[in-house]
Amino acid sequence: EDSTIDADKLGAALRRQLRPLSAPSLQKTRQEYAARQVPEMPRYLIFEPVGGVCGRRCPFCTINVMKRYNPDGSLAKPGMMKWSTLVKLMTEFGEWGQAYGCSAYQLGEPLDYIVRDEQGHRKDIADLVDLAKKTGRFKIVNVSTHGDIPAERFTRLLECDLDDLIISIDGVTAETYSANRPATSGRDEGVFERTVGRVRAFLAKKAESGEPKPFVRMQVINKE
């Protein structure tokens, strides 16, 4: 909320700091494209640890119409990626060792990710991020959230090595917000104020920590 800070200039400076990390992957990708070579694995991974589980039903999201099926043809239920599957995925990328970054979200709220490993230990989004950085050897990890998240889950993002966080509010008034991001429960009263309050509290805690990461971006769709 400091009016003396130019957010555009700050964002540009942070992006410049990341260029040395992305430059080798970008150069290699250009070489492969010119030679019409297909890499063994993607240099940037977008995967979905949470499938179809979300507290919002935004009218512009394909989660409302998409159907997924199991190998036997039965309709798949919404759920979380097994920890063992995630470990296998990250191990394969780590052994390859040539990926740049990953986005751990798609059609679901990634901060809802809570599972148990084979030993019964609780794992959440922060554990996922650290696994991607340490085992997967990704240089950059990005997560997006709708922001209506309990404080303890938001705080976990400050306890891991997350690089980039997108918070999608998609409305600057309660009326617009409710139209763009209606709750699955149908109870939207006060949800805009609650979400803004939770985001503000998270940003204040991040500021108190003095840590530059994760870099936080606010995303708003101008849909009145």
C-alpha cells in the first residue's frame, strides 16, 4: 500500500533477476525448435495436484463442464494427487535435470492440497513446493489461489521455497466478486470482505517476515 513504490518497475526488476535462471532453458528450447527436436521432457511443467476440488465455481472455468474418466471408463471423482505419484513425477524430472520451472495448479485450488504419504505423514502445498525444488530440481515454482484460504494454509507458503504466487480476486466490489467467483456452497454473503481480509493478513505477515519470496501478483478480471 506504499504509494511511493512503482509496482510495474518493481516487477520488472524481479523479472530481470530471474533471467539468468531462464536463459539457458530458453536458449536450449530455441535450438531444439530450430532443429525440430522434441525434448525428452518439458522444460516447463504445468501439473494439477488438486483435480476438481475448489470452493469456487467461476462461470469462466472449465471445471464446470469438464468430465474425466478412469482407465476403466468410469467417471473419475475430484481428488488429490497421491503423494507417491508426486514423488515419482519429481524424481523423474530431477534425474533429467533440465527443467526450468513448474506451475502447480490448474482446475482446482492448490492450497486445498492435503494428503498422507505411505507412512501416514501429513503433506500439504508447502511440502509439494519443497519437493519440486529439491527433488524435481525446478528453479522456479509457481502457485495460484483464489485467496479465500485459512490463515494457517497461507502461512505455510512463507515456510517453503515458493517463488511466485498469483492471488486471483477477480472483483473490486462484493457484487462483482460474487458474480465472478460464486461459492460452491451458494452462501456468498460476506465472502468478498473475508477474502480481502485474509489476503491482507497474509501480505502483512509476509512483509513482517522481510522475505522477498514469494513474489505476489494480484490478478483481477475486469468483468462487470
